[in-house]
Amino acid sequence: MVARINTVAFQGVDVQNVDVQVQISNGLPAFTIVGLPDKAVAESKERVRSALHALGISLPPKRLTVNLAPADVAKEGSHYDLPIALGLLAAMEVLPKEELAHCVALGELSLDAGIRAVAGVLPAALHAATNDNKLICPEACGGEAAWAGDLDIMAPRDLLQLINHIKGTQVLKRPEAALAKDQSPLRYPDMAEVKGQETAKRALEIAAAGGHNLLMSGPPGSGKSMLASCLPGILPPLSPQEALEVSMIHSLAGTLPDGGLMKTRPFRDPHHSASLPAMIGGGQKARPGEISLAHHGVLFLDELPEFARGTLEALRQPLEAGQALVARVNAHVMYPARFQLIAAMNPCRCGNLGDSDLECTRAPRCAVDYQTKISGPLLDRIDLRVDVTAVPVVELHNTPRGEDSAHIAARIVLAREKQALRYAQYKDGMKGTLNADTPPDILEKIAILQEDSRDLLNSAAERLKLSARGYHRVLRVARTIADLESGTDDITREISKAHIAEALGYRPPRLN
């Protein structure tokens, strides 16, 4: 007889069912796992043996064979420990086979029979709910799995609890859906703390309202990083659907905090030494990269020209497609990557271009060499580009506090609500609900230009040599500016000449 239980294998955000088949037969004592297991899966037999021994259960001196089907799919990770152990217990008739036949199990076993948390529980739970199966997962991941909906979940602390529950001598309570425990409201810098920089603050508000990419250029200490750190404080919280998508990615990456659903937008700020696989995704197991971990959130790249050229160029396709396709010899996976790029840079290597007292002797040649590290195609994908000038020290003390983040955030929420209402009628053609995600065919329908604004845009496009992409990005920014100014119920307001002029002001022909 063969005992069976289900588990899962992960291919990007896709989940594939794995049939764990366990057979005990006569022959020389052996414990074999087949089905393309990696090192972690191959070592699971020692963890399983020790965990069962901790419960006083010894494996029979026979030939034990575990097959992970389909056999041509690579099996990676330690979450195969629990289904293998349960399959063995069913084959040894310690547990009834019928109880496990319609279960999806995943979890790592400790040597003392404890069940440790593993990555990927949330997508596994959604997969189990879709196929009308039960789920067995670690106790630490129960709050995460409960978000899958009406699903029978067993989340034991150790193997003994699970055995007693299946046999009816103990009852495991269904875990409650939980939010991550460490996601109490974070203290981001308030926009009121930023002195001066009215143009940069306005650009940041527009970027937050429409999901646009933003590049800030200015000397050291001018406030670029502080402005970027204010952005999470004015962004609206994740919607339920967005929270589920983001949490699935972080669950697969093993970075979901405390086994709960995420509710705040991710803000990722990798160091400029980050490698291409770390940024885009990949590695031996094709894990999600920074751009996928920033899905529905912000990717902040400080000191943009200091990143490797290949790493920056690899951002071009995800910025357009909203997904990262990781292709390897043994893996071909896709991760969502609809993120908002916020970048900061100095105007030149010394950072003091234009200041005759501080700039280096190579100016302005050093600025040209430094700025050309950012290619034209990448720059063309950035909607807003602003110069952040240094604020004189005297003004730091004499300038009154500006508008706080709460008031700015309220305007952004209203602008995003208008966009969501507008794009609700274009669900088939829209992959998001923000102006930055609008495809060109829908943009023509929702960005209605007045006659003088159309003339201004056409003449500026010819004078500035805008590409088709640049033309559409100016239109998207202008649509966002109009959304910020229009009334609560006005979702069809025409784009005026002033809106186009402001949008063009954020797209200079070259960096200064």
C-alpha cells in the first residue's frame, strides 16, 4: 500500500501541487527520497527520523521510499519535512490514510518534533482553498494562512499536537487571520519638517497621487533623501487586494513579518552595491528581487549613478511591464513588480556643480560624465525630474513650517479615488487604477485636452524632441495634476494649458 498526502512546489507566484507518495516494502533497510529533491529535501529524512524518535516512534527496518510527484519538477526547501513525516505515519498505520488524502501540508521539523515556520504558506493556503483541500501548516504561520478564506486549517505547534488532533484526542483551534505584529504605525518624517523645497514637495505630491516615477537631483545635504523618506507617510494604505498580492510575494521570499498580512506599502531602499539578481530577482532558487518586494510600493534608489550600469538597465523592462521575468537554465518564473521608482542623485561626482567656491576643477565635464551613467531610455521612463537646490542655513531657522503630511495625504486619497472610479469602466484594459499605469489607448479617452493645451503639448513635443513614451508620460502627469485640483466628484475634468505647462516643467530636456 502507498500512503499519500499533498504539498506544494513554488514557481514564482504560481503554486504547483506535489503528490507525496510513501511506500514501506520488504528489503534491506533504506530511506530514499526521489523526485528531484534538492539538498534541503534530501536532508529531511534525518530531521524526520529524529522528530519521530522524539515521539517514541521508530522507523521500521524495511525499505522506505518517498516519491515526490511529478518527478520532473525540482523540489526545493525544507517545507517537505512535514508531509514526508505524515506520509510515513500513514504508511505505518499510526494515522489513517483517509484523513490525509485531502490535505496540503508544509512545515519544517525540528529534531524535537517541533514544527518551524516556512516560506510560502499564504499562496499554499490559497491553492488549498481553490482545490477544496485542508491545510496543515506551522502554528507561527496560521494567522497568515487564515487570510485564504473559508478553509479548514490545522496549525499545530509540534507533531504530537497534530497526531492527537487527527486521532481525536485533542482539538486544534482554527487560527485567526492576523496582521503583522510589527506593523504599528511607523514614524515617517513629516512633510512640514522639510524647509523650503516647494517645487520638490509639489513633485512628490504629484508622484504619490498618480504613482509616477520621480528623480531628484541636487547637491549633498539639500534634502533629497529626507523628501523620499516622507513619501510613505503620504501614501494611502494598501487595499485588501493589494495587501494580498504583496503578502504573497513576501511570503515566498520569507520576509513576511510575524506570519501576518501586510497592511503598509513596502518601501525598499537597497544600497547601490546591490547586484542585478538582488534587484531583479534570481539566484540559485530564482527568488524575488527588490523590485518585486516593492510591488504596490516604493523602490528608492539613492545615489542613482553609483549603481552598476547593468543593474539600472535591467529596470527598464519591469518599469514598463510591471513584472519581472527571471529566466534561468533550470527556472523560468515571473514575479509581479508594479513599483514606483523614486531616485536621487548628485549633479556631479563632487556634488557641487554650479558653486564656484566648492566645485571641482573638472567642472562642467565631470557633470557630463557623471550624468551619462544614466542612459536615455531609462531617463525616458521617469515621469518627473526636479532639481533640489540647497537651502541657505539662515532660511532653515526663519522659514515657517509648511503643510503637514496629513493634509497632503488627504488630497492624495481623493485623487486616487477619482482615478479608481474613472478606470472602473476600463477593467479589461487596465492592470492598475493609477494614471501612471494607463495604457495609451485608454489615455486618449480620459486625458481630454483643451484646444490651447493641445497646441502647447504638440509644440513642446516637437521642440523638446519627446518620444512617444515621453509624450504619453507628460499626458499622464497632467491628468494627475488635474485630478489633484478638481472637485471631489469631477473625474472627467479637461486638462488645461496650465496643467500641461506644469507637467512639461517636470520633464526638462536634460539634467542640469
